[in-house]
Amino acid sequence: MSARDQIFSAIRANRLEGDFPRPPVPLFDDAAPADLQESFLAALKAMGGTILTPDATDPMAPVRKMMVHPGPVLSCVPDIDGDFVLTPDTKPADLGDVQYGIVRAAFAVAETGSLCFTEAELRINTSGFLPQHLVVLLDPADIVYNLHNAYRRAEWRNARYAVFQSGPSATADIEGVLVHGAQGVRSLNMLMHKK
């Protein structure tokens, strides 16, 4: 038996039986802004995200317009086609050559400018951070005020995998030089788009 199997076996053998509800968490909504969308957009921009301007006649036109680099496009949404097709045999590392990833966010957090993705939206967990450029569709009705509200969303009870992203990947060295895309997406572009 491997060390991994021994650890999981010990956890299963010592797991407490019973129903353990999550503790109640106050919402702290007293400071919530009147316009959650405006607050979210400002926070996302502060984190390095780019907001795409909707087109009244063709909602996906801003997405197609931003795809200027050649390379595979992975689309996890029915609204736009991609040429990188996920199959049951696709491995997470296979997405390393994807230039553009298009996903829908489960919801967003206005206070932090964060977008939440689960395995339902990503379809394969690496589709949120291996593409060079991430394009995110967000329904404005799916914006909550803060992480306390996010904690109450069904995604946290039902999803096996959930992650928050706030803007593109970034890192800074000791001299204060900020580099985007060092460990993940080089750009995060968001389009308000109703489901």
C-alpha cells in the first residue's frame, strides 16, 4: 500500500459519522453598494482584468474581436465555437497549448472582483488557468456582494471543485516589477452576458 493510500485509509477509518451543518456566517451587508455590478467591475479592473464592451446586435462580437493571436480556442460555452475539443481522454496538461479559453462564471463577488468557477463551468479544471488568455461570460444577476454571501451559494455545497480568480496571473520580484501570466493566464477578459 502506498503512503497516499495509507493516509486516505486512516482518514476514512477515523472520520466522524453524522450530519455536521456548516456554521452560520453573518453577511455583513450593511456596507453593500447600491450597484453591485459597478462595484464588481471596478474591483476586477483594479485586479488587472479587462471589461469587454457588449455589442447590441452580436453579443459575442467583442469576444471574437479580441482573438488576434493564432492558436487553439477552447470554448466551454455554447455561445461561441472553439477548435480545441475536450474529449473523455483529454488530460489536464493537454490544455497547455490553448491560446484562448472561454468559460462562464458560476457567480462573481463584487467586493473582491473575483469570479467563481466550478467543474461544471470549466469542464476540466485546468481550463481556468492554462490558456494564455481567459474570456469569461458573467450574468449580471450572479453577482454577490462579498465572500460571506458567496459562502451561501449552492456551488459551495454541490461542487467537487470550486476556485476564485481575480484578474490575470501576476507576480512581482523584489524590485517591484510586476509580470502578468507568470503562473497562469496572461489576460482575463470579462463580458457581461445573460444566461
